[in-house]
Amino acid sequence: MKITNYFLPALLLFAVAGCDRLEKDVMSAPDDDTLDRYGLDTVKLGDKRAEAGKQLQALLDKPMQCKPGKTGLGDSRKAYVLEECTATPANGEVGNLWDEKLSFFKAVFVENQLCSLELQLKTSGDYEALYDAHGKKILNLFGKPDEATAKGVVWQREGDEATLKDLGNGRINVEIRNKKVMQALHHKG
């Protein structure tokens, strides 16, 4: 773990819950070497499009809208299959995750593998209740935090990254991505 003094304040974006419990939960979270890939409960980065698509669709109220295309990665001259999937909101919502409302959804597949997932939860803003309901689950999915600020938490593995940001007014952004693939998509030479 890169930090020791910053993860408690950052996870307080979920809870003003007792520091003893929070510290205990962080310390009992899995280490990076015990986690396979970052992801949600049933879908992980690197999962094949067919299975990941089914699992992600289960979160949504309406079918995903996917735009197929091709892209290069970095300086590579090869064209890779790219698919970006989003969800159209109805009354400001696209679905549910962990019994919280989703207001935004985007998944990116490259070569039929899930490479990025971005979600926005629209919650009550009661961070103590959110931590009680979801804090330990998130720590079990992502492990011990690597970086933290008062507005967000970052988990990093060699190839994957997960970020959790407090956007204010009870809105929480969750982004899970394959760092190498997503950086190559944005840094084409």
C-alpha cells in the first residue's frame, strides 16, 4: 500500500462511520495479489463481450445502445474492434446497482473484452448509511486503496485501475478500467 494516512479520510466520503470499524475493514480488505481483476460483483475487466454484456444488461432498465467501430491502439497500425455501450436515462435513471439508482452507464469493449466501465450512482447522500450498505463490499472488490483524497479513492493494479469519486449531492462516480488499453485509445500516435 502506497499510503497509510490518507485512506481513512478518503473513505469517509462513504461514511462518517466509526474510524475503528473503517480501519478494521480496510485492514481486512484483500491485497492486490489475491484479486484477479477489478470489476463489479459478477462482471470483471477482461470478461468476454457476450457474458459481460448479459451481466451489465441486468443492471439496466432498458437495453444498452452499442456503437461498433474500429480503433488503433497507440502507435499500432492494426485496427482493433471497438464497441462503446451506453444507456438512455428515463426520468434521470438508467438502472440500479447495489440497490442504488444509476444515472449514467458506459461500457467499452475492445476486441470483445470489457476494458472500461463507468457508472454514476445517484444516492441519498447519507454517506454513513452508504458505507454501512456498500463499504465492505467495495473494499472486497477492489482491496486496499492506493491513493485517497477527500473527494475520491483510487485502487491500482499493474494493468487495472478503479476510482470512486464523490461528485456532490449524493452522486458517486465509479470508473473501472484497463489502464494500458484505455491510455492507448486516448494517446493514438
